[in-house]
Amino acid sequence: MNVKTFFTDEQSKLIQQSIADAERMCSGEIRVHIDMRCKGDVLLQAKKIFEKLKMHETAERNGVLIYLALADKKLAIIGDKGINEKVPEGFWDLAYSSMRNLFAEANYTEGLQVGIGMAGEKLRTYFPYHKDDRNELSNEISYGE
């Protein structure tokens, strides 16, 4: 299966709309990256993708990446330096477990929508929306291999 065709156009639009909706609640930037495989440590791979997508270049260093490797059933949620300096340990655990539960039932679109929404809610506490906020990163899903 080709990773770029895993989601239908409609599903991709729903995920992108969830990102736009979440970012309207906060000044954070959320991205979703999908790989088919992740050989090795999922957090290391997510960090590589984070940098590749230039997520560390946001003004407030408040980017969040949701990384999913479909075939290997691996998931990671990582935040940039600005977020990690402010949030408590285990900040992403509830979003992570909620997504894992939905992914276990093959509800990938819904799982991503829930995780994105929860990320937006959590980010709002530490990075509230600013009137002059601009979208610094694309809301499109990025795909690997």
C-alpha cells in the first residue's frame, strides 16, 4: 500500500480541518506526518521529521508533531522547545492513549482528529491565540515512505 493514498481526499480534508480548528484556539502549530514504516526508535524518527519540516523555526517554538507509522503501528507526539519548557511531564499521555485506542480499531482519521483537538486544547493553556496570529506551518499532512 502507498502511504500517500492511505487516506481518501475527504479524510485528508477532515484531518486538515481539525488542524485549522485546533490552531484557531491557540498560537501553536500542529503538523501530522505519516510513514508506512518506522525502523528503530519512533521518537528519534519523529525528531528527524520535526526538523525536516522546519517545525523548530516557529516564532514561539510551539510546534507539535503527531507522527504515525502505519505498518509498524508506531505513534509519537512531540513538542518543540517552547512547549517542553512549559508543560508538565506526561503532558501528551492522554492524547496519545486516546489516539492509540482509536487506531487499534482502525479508526485512523477519527484518532488523528481527536489527537489534534486535544493538542489544540492543551496548547491553549500555554500558548493562547493572539489576534495577530498567523499560520506559520502548513496544515497539510506530510508523508514519508
